[in-house]
Amino acid sequence: MIRPLICYDGPMAAVNKRVPFVPDPSQMALWPEISGNAINGLGERAKRRPSPVYWHEPDTIPHGPLQGWFAENYANSTEVVAARERRQAVIDQPLPGVAEARRDETPARWSELVTQKAIEFGADDAGIARMDPDWIFEGHEQASWDFAIAIAVSHDYEALKTAPGDRAAAEVINQYGRGLKAVRALTGWIRGQGWAAEPQGGPNAGSMILIPAAMGAGLGELGRHGSMIHRKFGSNFRLGVILTNLPLVAHEPDVFGADDFCTNCRVCTDACPPEAIPETKQWVRGTEKWYVDFDRCLPFFNETKGCAICIAVCPWSRPGVADGLVKKMARRRAKRAA
Ligand code: B12
Ligand code: SF4
Ligand code: SF4
């Protein structure tokens, strides 16, 4: 029996999952010997930093040639190409140097100012985490940063729910552009106050993994689909980060019940055409967490201009739903505690 797809009426809703996805042989001819799951540390119980797996310099990673295949497959849509050009214009804007340091504010006041500025510069939400060097990819060097400011920008749901396809792909790139604009403007503002700052946030992986920083900054929880769930935007958002030594006060993680909800929901698992989303948490580099099977996801992702079905079908993503689910999960916690 095919399970119904809840909260989703995009084109893949009609896909019969009994017809297995068969990747394009021209893509698979570039597939390396090593599994991406092995690079990610699937099954490893000891803690270690993440290894670069995708969206790095192509000649430094085994799956690098597949990034070229993705780019060729991506270039046949005018909507997508135009969105990429707009995003590149943001990346090409130079950043200012670091001015003389202002020391007239308290860390609490700087924290208020940076979160206000992030919103003024176009972010939809922002939070602060104490920097953890374990978020830096293996083999990457980074200065010693004290804080990671994480920002979220939501996608337009009407565009995202058409995933996979050109409209959703262009929307993802547009939001990368908006996120980068906010990240770069805030980086410039912090440098203008006299403190070092560096932008992170795509479209390539950069030097760090963004999700644990954003979780630490209170932007949400990790969902079964391997992306984060925010209490307002659900899974329907992108992340950016600013690393800085500006003295700040870190926020608390925001645990509102998304992880708990995922335990009894399998909408993304059922909707993923290559069946890349396992039913249970897995051990990965010393943490038991939700995990997406890289070797299953990537071929479909590459052939569908970035897929995104899993974040589109997630019940938390539909506008107006997340608030009610937050309340429902709070009631469930209260009942369990009674
Ligand atoms: C490489 C990459 C991919 C690769 C491979 C991902 C993978 N899981 O192996 C591919 C191309 C398949 C991919 C697909 C997608 N991606 Co992607 N991806 C990245 C990128 C650039 C690096 C992540 C990475 O190297 N993962 C490999 C290893 C580290 O994965 P992992 O161990 O399973 O860890 C994952 C999570 O568990 C979490 N994480 C890492 N360490 C830890 C530690 C702890 C304690 C916890 C709890 C979690 C956690 O982050 C990892 C995210 O992949 C990040 C941006 C960044 N710099 O972080 C975006 C990013 C994770 N992707 C994102 C998204 C949205 C997607 C897609 C939905 C595509 C789309 N069109 O938007 C799909 C989702 C499917 C999936 N597989 O996750 C967003 C997530 C936003 C959100 N709401 O959380 C990010 C943050 C980009 C951004 N700037 O917003 N992605
Ligand atoms: S992005 Fe990957 S994990 Fe998500 S639905 Fe598509 S193939 Fe599945
Ligand atoms: S679709 Fe369901 S299981 Fe998947 S991430 Fe969203 S809430 Fe969790």
C-alpha cells in the first residue's frame, strides 16, 4: 500500500514509490569507491569533527566530480540561472575592514544589538551560540572565534511545495541570496564596531557545519529529515552564520518538542523517493541522532536540482501549523510530567 502524503501537493505527490528510482548512469559513472556515509562517520561511536563530504573544492573530495554533474544539470533553467546571478552579486560585494574597537557596551547590550541588526538586515530570526571548534570541518583551519551568530531566512512556502523542480530550486537560491545579504551586512556592521567577524552560509559548505551552531543558538531542533525544525517556520528555512569575537551572551537551545514529534511521524521517510530517511536515529561521529543516507539522497538530489521534498512535506512547514504543534507538544509534555 502507498501511504498518503500529508500536507504536500507538489509534483512528487504522484510518484509511485513501488517504482524504484534509478539514477542516471552518466551520474553514477562519476560515483567514487568510498561511501559518503563512511565519510560522514555513520556507525561511529567516538566523537570527531565532520569530514568534508559535498560542496567543497571539487578536487579535494571523492564526490567532487558529482558537483560538476549537478551544475550542468542545473544550468538548463533560466529561472535558476537568473537566481544564481543575483546571489553571486551579493557574494561579490566587498566586506569592510575592522575599525577601532568600541568597548562602551555590555555583552548583554551587544547581544540585543546584533539580534536587532540581523532582523534589520533581512533575517527572519537570529540567535547566539558559544563557538565550538568541533563544528569546523576536518582539515579546515579557523581563527579562534568566541561566538557564532546564527540567522534563519524562510522560503516562500508556495514555491517550496512545488519541489522538486525549477521553481523550488530558484526559491532556494533566492533565499541563499537573502541569507547571505543579511550575514554579510551583519559581518560588516560588527567590523564597523571594531570587532573581528567572518561570514559563513553558502552556497558552498564553507569551513563549518551550520546546524549544530544554529541549534546551540536557539533556532530549533534537528528533525528526522536531517534538517532543522524552527518553532515558527517549521523546516522551511535556510541558515547562515557569522563568527565573531564581539563579547556576547549566548542563548539557550530551543527545545519545543520537534524531536519528540518526529518519533511518531514518518511523513518525510515515506515521501523521500530514494528512501534515504531511516526510521530510527543512528550513531554518527559519537552522537545518536537523525541521519539522512547520503548515498541514497545525493543521486536524487543531483537529478532534481536540489530536491527539497523532505522539508516541503514536513507538517511543521505549512504556514500557520507550527504554532498549534508547539502547543500540542507542550500539552503532551505537561501530561507526561503529571
Ligand atoms: C553537504 C550538504 C548537503 C549534502 C549532504 C548532506 C548530508 N547529510 O550528508 C546534500 C547535497 C545531500 C544536501 C541535501 C540537502 N540539504 Co544540505 N547542506 C550541506 C552542507 C553544505 C554541509 C552539511 C554536511 O557536510 N553534512 C555532512 C555530515 C556532517 O552530515 P551529518 O553528520 O548527517 O550531519 C547533518 C545533521 O545531523 C547536522 N549535524 C552535523 N553535526 C551535528 C552534530 C549534532 C550534535 C547534531 C544534533 C546535528 C549535527 O548537520 C548536518 C547537515 O547535513 C550544509 C551547510 C553547512 N555548512 O552546514 C547544508 C544544509 C545542511 N542543507 C540544507 C538543506 C535545507 C538541504 C536540502 C533540503 C536541500 C535543499 N534544496 O534545500 C537537502 C536535505 C537532505 C539531506 N541530505 O540532509 C540546510 C538545512 C537548513 C535547515 N532548515 O536545517 C543547510 C544548513 C544549508 C543552509 N545554508 O541552510 N545537503
Ligand atoms: S533531499 Fe534527499 S532526503 Fe530529502 S526527500 Fe530529497 S532525496 Fe530524500
Ligand atoms: S516530516 Fe515528520 S518525521 Fe519528518 S522531520 Fe517533519 S515532523 Fe519529523
